[in-house]
Amino acid sequence: MKKIYPTAAAALDGLLFDDMLIAAGGFGLCGIPELLIAAIRDAGTKGLTVASNNAGVDGFGLGVLLETRQVKKMISSYVGENAEFMRQYLSGELELEFNPQGTLAERMRAGGAGIPGFYTKTGVGTVIAEGKEVKTFDGQDYILERGIVADLSIVKAWKADPSGNLVFRKTARNFNPPAATCGKVCVAEVEEIVPLGALDPDSIHLPGIYVHRIVQGAHEKRIEQRTVRKQESV
């Protein structure tokens, strides 16, 4: 099975449809599949529900899909750093399903592992628990969270081989592995494709069984927050 595609648009061909659920890797500006996001924007697919830790920033990452009004709902844990995200949410244009960060990661992992739901103490007694089943274990209340199974996963990796085995670089690993596993189809964009057998099996972060399509491309390296101190005079 050939997994390598020449462009992001080609890698997404036949996979996109309106009102679909997409799981996207990335954390802040790190590990964002920006090439695939741009291809989704160009395809004009609308009514999207996107499960992602956050929505990038204005004009970058998932923020480009917010600007074109292609996203109707976000399943996220962090909603800062994006003025358009906040504007759409506060004005009622964008639906938000807020998740604690660990809960969102576990919902993706559970969906990928075939686990339909799990109980957690996180969110008990808060708005997170509203409308959810509560069960008591050993005198403690837990709420039921559902696993996420997405129509499509889009992730970004550092290296891949032709079989789709992936290696993520440092913190870009973040939400990418659980997002990749919870999709019915996973498309990965990578910085480098190496020959089969070049990756140390013990260093592979995501086995190729989870990855259906790969596209290689150049990526923009952004810094989300740059903080420096003034140079002291000598």
C-alpha cells in the first residue's frame, strides 16, 4: 500500500466532507499540521468539528479555518492566544466543548484504543460535569467522559519511513500520537522521509499501522511567546 503523496491536497483527496469531525495534533504553535490545515481551507470543507488542544493563533494553524468560518465547533482545552477564536465564541458564532487538557488527551487515546468511555475525577462539581453521568467509586464521585473517534486525524511529525512509522521531535510529540490513533483515517505531514529500515524500532513513537497517508513538506518555525530581558550595561 503506497502511503506517500506528493502534496497535502493529494493526501486529503477523497477524505474531506462537510460536517465531519477532525482530530488535530499540536500544542500552541508546536507540532501543528499547517500544510494539511491549509489544504482543508483551500478545499472549502465547512461545518467542521475539530478536536484539538487549542486553535493556533490568528492567521496560523487552525486559526486560518476560523477566519474562513469553516469550523462550527471546537473541542478544546485552551482558548487563549487567538482573538478570532474568542470573538466567535463570545458572539455565539462558534460552539465550544471545553475539556481539561488531560481529559482531552485521554478521550483521544481511549477512542484510538477502542474504549468508548472512562470515568475521571477531573471536572467533578464544575460546569465540565453538567449533563454527564456521575458514578461513585470508593466514596469518590467520578464523571463519565466519552472516547473520541474522529472521521480524520491530521498530525505533524519529524521523520517517517514509507510504512508510515513516525518519529516526533521533542515537544512536538504533544497531542500528535493520541490524535493520530483516534481517527478512522490518519494523514501525517512530515519534515523528512527516510528509507525503510532507517528508523531505530525502539525510537519509533507511532507505528505505521495507525498512519494511512504521508506528505512531506517545509514547515514554518514559529515561537509563540518570546520573552527576553534587557542587556545589562557593562
